[in-house]
Amino acid sequence: MVYITRRERFTAAHRLFDPKLSDAQNTEIFGGCANPNWHGHNYEMFVTVKGEVSSEHGWVMNLKTLSDILKEKVIGKMDHKNLNMDVDFLKGVMTSTENLAIAIWNQIEGEIAKHGAQLHSIKIRETENNYVEYFGGK
Ligand code: NI
């Protein structure tokens, strides 16, 4: 079993908030990510897939294919967008980095399987000091 990783970057706006709470209460819970007039992050994402190395091609999966899947299903929909408002697969989702990783997993898992590899993990860095890793499941 070999693991290969593709890095992608996207820039996006978002806001973490509970609509039932006041702006002050949201700021108390979510800090700067609750700013009522939005804010942005330069996200960095690492998508790792795993599989057997093909004796024919010498690869687990064509990285160009992986890149194309990520562009079509994820980056093209999220880059320079408002994650709360513009992204079809994030409707009604609290746009925490944890939830982004889960939603992105659900977007691409089936597509990667079609190309003979298995999705292993999604790592998303929201800031220099914080990142999330998701390996599927609960
Ligand atoms: Ni934020």
C-alpha cells in the first residue's frame, strides 16, 4: 500500500456564528471567526489517497486525475468564495475547518474510488498554527 498526497490552496471568506445568539455572544464563543462582516483565510489542503501501485503505470493513481477531481469538485467551488453562502455542498453547514474536511471528503470519496484508489485523509490548514485532519467515519 502506497500513500500519495496532493496539495491544493484556496482563499475564502466565512463566518462562524449561531443565528440564535447576539453578535457579542457569537464573538465570545467563536472569536474573530464570528466577525459579522465576514473575514477570510488562505486555506491549504492536503488530500492523501492510498492503493496498490499499478504494474502498468507505476502509480497509485494519476495525480493529474486527482488534481482535476479536486479542481472540479472542491477548489473551483470554494476558491474566492464565501463558504457560508456560495458553496452548494456547504449549505446549512457551520463552516468550521472540521466541517470543511468532512464535506470535502464526501464530495470526492466516490470519484477517487472510480479511479482505483482509496481516499485516506484530508488535512486542512486554516492558519499557520491550526490544522484539521479527517480520516473518514465518525
Ligand atoms: Ni475564520
